[in-house]
Amino acid sequence: MSNTQQLEDLTTQVRRDILRMVHKVNSGHPGGSLGCAEFFVALYNEILDRKDTFDMDGIGEDLFFLSNGHISPVFYSVLARAGYFPVEELNTFRLIDSRLQGHPTTHEGLPGIRVASGSLGQGMSVAIGAAQAKKLNNDNHLIYSLHGDGELQEGQNWEAIMYAAGNKVDNLISTIDLNGQQIDGSTDTVLPLGSVKDKFLAFGWTVVEIEQGNNIEAILKGMADAKSKTGQGKPVCVLLKTVMGNGVDFMMHTHAWHGKAPNDDQLAIGLEQNAETLGDY
Amino acid sequence: MKTYTNTGNKDTRSGFGAGLTQLGQTNEKVVALCADLIGSLKMDDFKKNHPERFFQVGIAEANMIGMAAGLTIGGKIPFTGTFANFSTGRVYDQIRQSVAYSDKNVKICASHAGLTLGEDGATHQILEDIGLMKMLPGMTVINTCDYNQTKAATIAIADHKGPVYLRFGRPSVPNFTPEDQTFEIGKALQLIEGTDVTIIATGHLVWEALEAAKALHEQGISAEVIDIHTIKPLDDAAILKSVEKTGCVVTAEEHNYMGGLGESVARVLALNHPAPQEFVATQDTFGESGTPAQLMEKYGLNSASIIKAAQKVVGRKK
């Protein structure tokens, strides 16, 4: 177990990793990655009951599925710093012959990844299948998943949301990153989602809200609450309110950095705002 | 000339159902998913015998494919069941990303393929699915010809690690392959030996090819008939061995000529042994309502079409 300060130091280091990874290849998705840095750090270091070594079937441990695969920088940084692969490998992000593809994949055998994602809207279905496999295997561990809010515009999600409630998939905690932004602008201007909370409730899910989705303690408290609500006949949805681009002032509260890398000067500012803690890769 | 006996018409989808029933008893890892077509896919027995391993997903094929991918994580072997159209075109990206690219051990089992779906018409008669599926890296593509072969294939694919597309149909058709056969993925079956022309057929067209070979024999044309149940990986060696002997080939399939078995065979020949080829297939068209027999005649997918194509291709040999 880590204390909050250790988790915050790790988060700062992860932010540096994200910025440096996308800057190096002048591509990738820093905005959503920064917005979910605290969530990933909390998830992999406190929340998941997971093994240190990776095997695909993941029997006897909690599993996590990232549906909005474009926030691969935060996923890779946290996986590497959780020991799944060497942190030096973050140097290869999006380069030819790398295991760290632009979007996560099992295809190159990167430990920690259980399904490819990037084409949006597919992750919840996969998570539900894995949750049903857990039940068949009498494995009491949980399935966690993360989805973008804009991603909910994909219809497959609603097939999955309907299925999970109708079939009492209550070993699943699906978190929605509510940052209100997508590539072309705010979700309200691109295609309004209405009340995501009301929609999940109407579909028969238990909903837990985390108002401060960039606060480690708030995340830990909210996710513990969510975990306590599993096993009660309903899937659990966590609405995680985050700020896109969190931790780098000029990237915050805008969709502008959804899929754009900082230039040299911008990188310098971003790194200055996030001083090295655990050592750069 | 070797002849084959129809032991009684049966639908290939019932072969799938019977195979799945057997797998339910023999392989605990096998689970099944269906998108509101249990009766059509003949999955009733599996559902009844193993309710805990059966997932009714409703009319939600995209979620079904994703769930199947997820079920493999934890060691299950999922078999999905719906019509061929909804098994492929409707969920292409789900198959591409969550199954094929992710190398998940999912068996996509597709009934009502092709024109022989009949009266429901072109919305349901997919003639592009073989092409869609064979283009996906790592996907095995199988199109079975009768009840017995479909049952054997269903059982065999459970032991094959990796994604599989198993295509079969709706109507009752001659059942003529052995009841106790072992299905070998990727292995072409030489059904009739011949010297003048090779007829390579898949699915419902295999029986038509046998009928055509009989008629051709009476006309003095010796036709070799090969049943290609596995379109990918294709048995290149069997095709080449036969065409090197006969010097020409007719391919026959219930599918568009674009993207089907014919083009796969043409590639093998172009690379190794160029030879005249005729394509018995639909000609880049949609289907329509009608009885299976009417449709197969109208769109040129019966023994008469194979006979004509064989006569033509023999004439093209230099």
C-alpha cells in the first residue's frame, strides 16, 4: 500500500511520461491521458487486486479493460511503472517495431494488454464477456473498464449497457471519463449526451459519482464505494468527472489537446509544471 | 467413376446444432452466444443442456462479438450464432479489432449464408461474407457442404486455437459425406478423380459439382471434383496437384466471384501454374426473393452452370 503523497508523486511522473512520449513522436493523445492520470495511478497501485506477472487469462485477479484506447500514453506509463514492462520501453511509443502501438494491442505481446482498443465503443462488451467468464470460473475477482464520455455516442455501448443490467453482471465496474470534451469540441456541441447518470440509472445500473476525478483520495473513496456495491445484482457505473489536460495549465479545460502533441517550448513549460519525482525514463 | 449417395436431405445448420450439442457434452470450455435466433441456428439443445454456458444477447450482434472476445479471457471457447449477414458485415469492425487483431479464440458460426436463404431476399442473402472474412489476418474461413461435414467441422474448430468463421446454410440439401468423418481444417478433399478438368467447389455447390461430373462423364469429359471446405488457409498443394494434371479449372461457390473461393484459387494458379479458369459464382450482384432452387438456377449456381463452365474451360486449353 502506498500513501497519498507517493501516489501523487507517481502521478506527476506519469504526466511527465505522457508529455515526453507524445512530444518525441509529435503524435498521440495527451489531453485525455492527463485527465485520467490520477485514476490510472490509483487503479493499478491501490484498487486492482492483481498479480505482478501477466498472463492473458488473468484467473484469480481483477482485470482492467481500456475502451478509449487513444489514451494509451497514460496506460503505458502506468503499466510500465507498475512493473509490467521496462520503463525504458516508453521511449519506443509509436515508433516502428514497437510493442507500444499508437493504440493498445495484444498483437505485439505487450504485457498488461488483454484486447486491442482504439476503434471506439467495443470495450464494455469485452469487459462483460470477461466478467461472465469470471462467474463461470467461480472467480470472485472484479472486472474494471474505462470509457470516454464522447465514446458513449457509439451505439454498441448501449447494447452492452442493456445486456449487463438485464443479465445481472454485477462483477463489473465501468468508469466513464466525464471530461465533456471530444475531438471536434465539447460533447454538448458535437452530440449532446444528456444526463449520463440518468441514462445509466434508467438502464438499471448502480451509479457512483466521483466529483473530483483528479483527486487521488476522492478516487480511492469513490472506487471503494463502487466496489462495495458489486455483487448486488447490478453492474456498477462510476462517473468520473475529470479535467482534460489536467496538470498542464495551457492544456486544461479544452479539447484542443485531445490529439495534439506539444512542441519543444510547450513541453518545457509542461515539464516545469510537473517536476521530476521518480526519475524520467 | 466414384459416385456418392445422398443419404437423405438435411440442413447444414442442423449439423452445426448437432456438433454444438456434442461439444457441450465433451468440452466444458465451450460456451455459446446467440442474437435472438436460437431456433434458426439449432442451438436449442445446447441452451437446454447447458443454460449456464449459453448467452442470449438479444438483437445486438456487436455486443455479442465483443462479449465473445471477452469470454476467451478466462479460457472459454465461445461459439457465436446468427445469420451470415449479421455475423460478418454488420459487425466487421468488432470482429476486426476485438477478435482478429486481438487474436481471440472465437468461433463465428454463420447460418443462412448466400442465396439459398431464399424468400427473405437480398437484405439477408449475404454473398460477400467469405471475402470479408478471408481478408482478416489470422482468420480461418470454412464453408461446409452438408450436414455431416458441418457437424464434424463444428467439433473440429473447438480444438483449433484462433478465430474461425464457419459458414453454412438454411435449406435441406443432400447429405453425402461420411457420418463418422474427421474434419481436418485446411485439407482439400478429392471426391472424384479425373483428367480433363478440375472442379473446385465449396458449400452447397459441392453436391452440384458431383452431379455435374456425372453428366460430364457421359459426355466424355473426365472431371476431377475437389471439395474445398477450408477457403483459408487454402490447400494450395492439392489445387496445384490437380490442375497440373487437368490443365484447367472451374471454381464453384454460393458467393460473389469477387472475394470468394475463385479468386483465392486464381491467385494460387497465377503464382505457380497459370491455367484457364471459369468462375461459377454470382456476378457482382445482390440476390432477391425466391425459392432456393429458383435462385440457384437464375443466378447460375447449379450443376447445369458447372457443366457449361467445364465445357467452356476445357475448350480454352491450348
